[in-house]
Amino acid sequence: MYSDGTHEFIQNRANVRYKVIDIEADKVDIHLTDLLDELKETGRYRTKVRVHSTSAKASGIDKAKLLEAGASKVEIITEEPEQVDVAASSLFEKFDSHKIRETYTAFCREKEIEDVELGLSYLSKIS
């Protein structure tokens, strides 16, 4: 408020609010950039975008485009599938046809492969 009675609105800059947008990599498109642009124009929020992706798709995400559209920060979160520990065999262990079949059967059990017999039929032809 000024001495002549006029007043002016001053935006509160001390309490900046943050908005986090979690999105899948497949959904990063024009709709997201439009939303970021709208949030940037209002000036009420700083926006952080978290893109959930696999490591193969992560390289295809254009972070610069999202930052240009109004995101304050872009995080790419890669979610790798859980790896199953496989029993290691010794280097000095002899692999005869019986041991190869046994190892293949254990592999199929771990990977939940149903048609074990087909693979065993191929293994019987080479040994």
C-alpha cells in the first residue's frame, strides 16, 4: 500500500510450491508438454517430472523438450526386472549329456518355461 492510497499485489515468492508428475515413458507426449506449459504460465508451481521407464526406452526420452515445456527438473527412473540368481557350476566340472540335460531342466524351472521336453529332444540329438 502506497502513501497516496493505491496498492499493488506482490506475488509471494518465498513459499514456492512444487508439483511432482509421475508418468510412464509411453505417456510422454504432446499432452504432457501442454500440461507443463499451462503450469508454467500460471506460475504457481515448479514442476518436477518423474518418467518411469526401462533402460532400453530411457535413451529415447527427450529431457530438453520437457525442460523447455516448463519442467523444473526431469528424473528418469529405470525399473529393471528382478534377476534370478542362477546356480553357478565349477569350471572343472565335467558336462556330459546327463549334466547338460539336468542344467537345462533347472534353467527351465527357474525361467518358468513349460515345454521342457522340446528342448530336451534337441539336446538328445546333439549328444
